[in-house]
Amino acid sequence: MLEAALTALTMIADPFRLGVLAAGVVLGLVIGILPGIGGLAGTALLLPFTFSMDPYTAFAFLLGLGAVTATGDPIPAILFGVPGGAGSAATVLDGLPLARRGEAGRALSAAYSASLFGGLFGALMLAVSIPVFRPMMRFVQSPELLAFTVFGLSMVAVMAGKSPLRGLVAACIGLMLSMFGADPKTGTMRWTFDTLYLFEGLPLLPVVLGLFAVPELCDLAITRESISTKTKYNVRRGMVLGFADTVRNWWLVIRCGSIGGVLAAIPGIGGAIIDWIAYAHARATCRGAAETFGKGDIRGVIASESANNAKEGGALIPTIAFGVPGTATMALLLSAFLVHGLQPGPDMLGPNLSFTYGMIWSVAIANILGAGLCYAFSGQFAKLATLRYTLILPTVLSIIFIGAFEGSRSWGDVYTMLIFGVIGWTMKQLQWARPPLLLGFVLGDMFERYLFISIDRYGMDWMMRPLVIALFALAFFAFARAFWQDYRAHGGIRAIKAGLGKPNWEWSQLYSVLVLGAVAILLILASPWDFQAGLVPRITGGIALSLGALSLAGHIFYRPVGAGSAKMYYELVAQSGHLSGTTILLRAGVFFGWLLSFLVSMATAGIFVTIPLFVATYMRLEGKERWPLVIANALCLTLFVYFVFDRILHIPWPHTLLRDLLPQARVIPGV
Amino acid sequence: MRRGPFTVSAVLAAALTVTGIAAGTAFADESAVAEFYSGKTVRFVVGTRVGSGGDTYARLIADHIGKHIPGNPNVIVENMPAAGGLVQANWMYNQADRDGTVVGLTRESIPFEPILLGDASKAEFKLDELIWLSSPNMFPNVAISWHTSDVKTVGDLLENELIVGGIGQTGSTNDAYVLRNLLGFKYRVINGYPGPSEIDLAVENGELEGRATAGWTGLSTRHADWLRDGKINILYQTGAVKYPRIPDDVPSLMDFAKTDEQRAILELKYGSNAVGFPFFFPPEVPQERVDAVRKAFEATYADPEFIKAAEAQHVDVFPVSHQEMEAVYKKAYESPQELRDKLAELSKPPAD
């Protein structure tokens, strides 16, 4: 094993291969700046060029590219609160408040140093565990996968923060959302509203961008301020501080790096929740986290980013050892394996072990290069946070529209993002935690599948398996602890009784009523489904309804006595507190109006007419920016999107109204 | 015999003229086609994901076909995988440009959707209006059992239960149900896996014992070690035509049909295996461009550079002509309603 690892290292250390790897890293960083599956499309395009290379070089290139496409994600997450990918959503929670305090440089540099060490540690874990991985996986069958999912779902209890009940309601709604589309067992069309778009369920990317990116941009438009008006440190000092933060929290980096590496190695867990689990872990274990997390605690950034990068190594395992690709990018990598005559499976751990180690080293080196490069520039990036909102907003919005469209490349993606944008913004305003919703949404599909598979295959025996019992116990403990803490925070049964009183009506309760109404409608729509297809949706819907009603009743009839709960609210706090309710609503209305007009314009005249038009009108009407700046920004952005998405990645843009009315107009790109 | 106004020489002369005109038109057609395609971009719109089998063929062909289409257009690949490829097929029929610049590639099962699902189908296309171009390969399927299972042959399958995985109601689940109901194969389906590779993993770790349907191409490339090390038994292949790469001693499923009706049902069900990767034009594309692109597909298959690239990627090319494709679809679409109803009846999960 050691010998294979060393052979591989000397192969990769060849200057030419290192050069190719570095080229892959640079390309991956450029592609990865854009949200969405840029990495996937990029890999698909570059794949044929690697066929003529020798296997070590080919994989150095492909893994170099693949390993760093998520490395760019913390930049928009920290600077604008817009997660650059599904994996960086947790980074927003502490990264954005840090940026608001003028500590963007520190946050970015901590994110990158954490990313770097987490990634290295993930690779190391991978290197050590690879010989035992295949035999170990014999013990991971469907019941164990189910248990992992339940354990993941139990993180909801930690994430729900101030209001565990609401967190559970949100998680149940997330589960229900994951069940849109053809049911995995009977093929019943669940909540598809007779559209083809929902056949395969809601795509992740538009949901994440809607829930997390749109609300931040909306608040930016409401407050009409830069993210941060000041920079606390100069470039160099920010970098030093962030690095020191990571070093000081080395034990956290190792823990979260392990979480990232191990979870990514389990087929099906998926990258979208790993950062949340690491974040929840840090929140539960770091000293004083309850008070500071979510308000700009650097440890939140470190936890999520060290796990985020470690998963790149872990995700290789199922692909290498079993030929089960965890992601679409891994599926492409798998086809590259075959082209080079490498057979995933036992051979990769036997005769081809040195190739396997070659891949691990490639991921590790790519991490060093990618995170190192980003680290080096983090101070410069940090300055972006001080830009005026009229510069940032139209640019970022245009890009996330395209990002959402990458979800399944249909109009539905754009609608989905808008709808979840409204939902996300309202949740944020009314302090409903969004992470549980996302967690339920991401894990729901696996939960239902493996529940039925376990019962069909093993009856009830599967519940007695050791790993299942252990994980279920951990999940139970997480819930029990959260409720116990909440109970204690409210001062026990006597204090709760004392807090009960006359009804207390507030406008915000209307939202709870709306949510409950929506769940009820979904349940009614579910009534004609056959038993198996309807079982899990009905149970989760029922739980959502009853807990939601309980939470609403609590809100109406209960006022905490004394200091009440000092627990942190597991969410970003809206920065618009100083504005009046009417102003907030009005400005939010205007913001969503802009989004709608973007949509209408894109449907009428296509993306390449819309982007310059939108950027220019927004900058002129909202901010009276100077024309030269307006034109420069509109032109650069349009050209960038045109070259990358139209010329290189060949995105099939939807046909527009203009094209239907005037077929000659199709000479205009995007029409 | 009455001698008409035509002499032999006159006939000959006429024939020559006709040929001349024909050649002339052909030439004119070709130059018109070349003029049309010159400087244009032809889009291959693929109804499956990046990295899928179909996508691999599309990208491989796109790399080489440009030089065989008159006018040498630039050829690019786009993916439109939503709703299992149905969105793409509907889009090709309703919206795609009808000038020969958009070539579609759909899943092998999509053309059969309207017949097998009837009114429940969301297909908006009329199959007979789509213009079939070529398919670079068939879609051979086999049934397998893991080496530790009691089931080693089809004979065993009639005696012993085989636990197999399923993905929803179509594909392998449906195959297992139909074969259990029709031929008495004792499949027990555990349904709900996310995809074929998860099923393969479950077979390997002992949760399942085999697969009622496994694509041969995926099996022989991704799990070559299973074949090499004798990890699996291949029970049968599903297609009516034996696939050249599958070992000769593997029987065809058709051999187990005892009656003509059983055979007809199996042919209807597995007809899609004969056309693996259907490339097509939307309706109304001018005939000369259709002819030119069909020819270009054939020329590509014979192109040494293409062959070399396909071999390097371990991709088989056993082309299916547009006439063969049309024959398969025609047969399926002309199948009597009772047969389709019967197949739908057989697709229900077995009562036990």
C-alpha cells in the first residue's frame, strides 16, 4: 500500500503532469466561479482531449479541474450571501455577517485556509481508508443508508435553533417538496400539477438559489447599501488573521474534514448537505457557539468550508471502488476511467492501486493549488463587498438566472427560483429557519426510497442491525437534546404554564396560516394516490400540519416569562430592521418586479438582449450610475455570458416570443 | 408484336438522358445542400444527461460527421434531459427548427411510450412524422444472477426465486413483472433504487441477487471484472436479434416463448432493443437534406478516424439503418390493440 502510494506520488510529481494539473486547476476555478453545473459541462467538453494523454496525466487534469470547481463558491457566499454552489450555503450564515462587519478579507482567507487543510485531510483519510473500504461497504446496505439519512435529518433539530417546532415543520415541508414528481416505487405522479417539468421532481439548484441567494439580493435592494461600508483590515492583515483563525481551530478543521470525507464516500448522501452537517456539528460542539454562530463567528465559516473541500476526495471512493458515481461529474470521470482501460472495482485496489493513489494525490495537490490561489487573492476579492449595490445586484442577478436555468434547462427552473425566492425571503423576514427546509428537501428522496427498500427486502429485521441502531440512537439523542434544551430555556413546565394566557394576535401569524393551508391543500391533492405512493407524503404532511398548528397556537397563546430563550436564531438576521414595514414591503415588491421583468424580457427577446437591458436600466433607474460605467458593465457581462455559455458550453436557450413572431430574428443569439 | 415508336437506341438514349438528368439533379441537390449547410451550425440535441450512453455516441459522432455533411457545418452537442427525455422529444416535434440544423437523439424507449402508456402518455409527438436518420447501435439487454445465487440458468429461474432490483415501474421492474406473469420466471422485485449503478452495488454487497434487465454495454464496460472473474451468470438476452458481442451460448429470451402470442408480446415489449440510439430530424425537413445527413451518418461510421476514436472509448458501433428503424416502429405501431392491452395487463405486479 505504502509502496503504491509512493509510486503514485513520483508519477504525479513529474513536472509535465504537474503543469497539466495546474492547467486543470486554473480552468476549474474559472468555470467554478459561475453557479451551477459549470464544472460538469466543462468536464464534458474537455474530456475528449484527455483521451490521448497517459492515464496519470489525464486524471491529473480531470481531477484538477473537478476538485476546484467548488473552491470558488465561498467568494460569492461570503461577499454577497449568494451561495456559489449548493455546497456553500452554510458558509453564508457566518461569512456574510463577517463581511458586513468589514471582515470579508479575514473570512475569505479563513475559508481558503480551512478549505486547504480540510481538503488535505480528506485526501489523507482517503489514502488510509481505501484498502478497508470495499470490505466495509459490504455492511452498508439499504437499511444503513436509511439510517444515515435519518441521522442527517436529525441535524434539523440543531439547525432549527430558537424554534425547534418550526424547524421540524420546515423540514417536513422540505420532505414533501422532495416528493414532487414520479414516485420511485409505483411511478404515481405526485404533485406534478400535470406539468412535464415536475416529472423528475424539483431540481436542487434553482431551489437553493431561490432560498438562499434571492433573499440576500432582495435585502440588498431594500437596504440600498453596500454589503459593507468599511474594511476593517488591510489586505495583508486580513489574510494573516484568517490563516491564524484556521490554525487556532485546527482540531475543528480535522473533525469537519473527516465529516466531509466520510459522508461524501457514502453513495447517495450528496454534497448539498455536508456543509450543513459540519456546521451543525461545530454549532453543537464549539464553546460559546450558541451565542455567536450566525452572527459572524469565524468558526462557522471554517467548519463548513473544511468539510466542503474534503468531500471532493471522499466522493471519489464509490466511483473508484464500485463504479457508482456519486455525482454527474463523477459519472463523466467514470467514462474516462473506461477509456483509459481502468476498471472500477477490486482492480483499482489491487493491480491498479497506484492509479488510485495517483488520483488521491491529484485531488490533494489540486486542493493546495486551488485554495492557495484563492487564498492569495482573497484580500483583493474582499474589496468587492464594498461596491455599491447598484453595481453588484444586476450583475449577480443575471448570473444566478443562468445558474438556475442550468438546473434542468427549462423555464420551470426560472419560475422555481422566483417562487422559492419569495418563500425564502418571507421565511427570512419572519425568522423561519431555512436550512431545515433544504435538509428535508435534499434527504427526502433517499429517505423514502431506502425506507421502502429496507422493509420490502428485510421485513422488520433491518431495525436490529448494529449500525442502524447506533445511528438511530444518535438521531434520537439530537432531537431529545434540542427539545430538552428548549424546555429548559423556557423554565420548565411551571414557567410554560405561567406563560400561557390571552391570545396575542400578530400579522406574521398569517404566514403560518398560509403555510398550514398550503400543506393542507397538498394533502388533499394526495388523497387519490395509491397507498404506497401516498404513505410517506401523508405522514410527513400530517406531522407538518399538527406541529405547525401547535407552533402557531404557542405563538398566539404563549409569552415566555423572564428572559426567555437566549438561544441563537439559526439564521441570518435581516438587516432591514431600521426601515418601516411599509418601506420594506414596497422595496421588496419593486425587487421582485425587477425579477419578473427580467423573466418577461428573457421570454420575449432572449437572454442576450435582456442582460444588457436589465443591467443598464437597473443601474440607471436605481442608482443613477454614470453612463460609461453602465455601458462597460452591461457589455462585459453580456460578452462574458455569451462566450462562456453560448459559444463554449452550448446551453440550449429557450425559444422566445420574438422568434415565433419574426423567424428572421433567430440570427440574434439567444432568440 | 407491334413495334412502337421507340427503337432500342431511342430507349437507350432516353435512359441516358434520364440518368443524366438524375445525376444533374443529384448534383444540384448536393450543391444546394452544401450551400445551405456551409457556415451553419448543426445542433445535436440529446434527450439524456451529459455522460450517458446516448450522450457519448452523440459527442463521438458530432466530432466526425461535420466533414461528411455537404458544406461542412460546425456540429455541437446540447443536452435536454428533463422528464426522462420526453421534454426533448416533444420539443423536437413542436419547436425545433425544421431546416435540417437540429438533429435529435432520443432514448430507445421514448418512441414506444405512446403505445405502451396509451392515454397516460405525455408524448406530444407523432412518431410517423419524425424523420429517422440512423442509430449507431442496438440496445442489447441481458438478465444476470450473482454467482452465489441458486439461479444459474433460465431453468433454475422457473424453480427458484431471484431477488432483483427495480427503478420505478418501467424498465427492469416492468420486465420482471411481465416475465413472471407471462413465462413464470420467479423474479422478486425490490423496487425504488435510484439508478442502475446503485442496483449493481446492491448486487455486489449481497442485498440483491441479480438484475432482470442489465444493459450489455454498461455491464461489459463498467463491470468487465464480473464477466472476467465469473462473478455473474448471464441467463438470457432480450432482443430478437442476438448481439454480436454477447457470448454465443447465451440464449435469446424469444427461445422461451411457447406460443405465438407470447412471442408477439415479447417482440412488442423488446422491440426497442433493436434501435438503441435513434437520431432523427423533426418533421418537414427538406428531403435532399435528409438524404445528405443520412449519408453523412453512414460515411461517419466508415470513417477510419471515427472508428479509431470509438475503439479508444470502448464504444461499439453496429449501425441500424433508417429503414430498419422505421420497420421496428411500424411493427410496434401496427400491433393490435388486444396485444397492447394484454401487455399492460401483464405489467401489473404479480399478486403473490
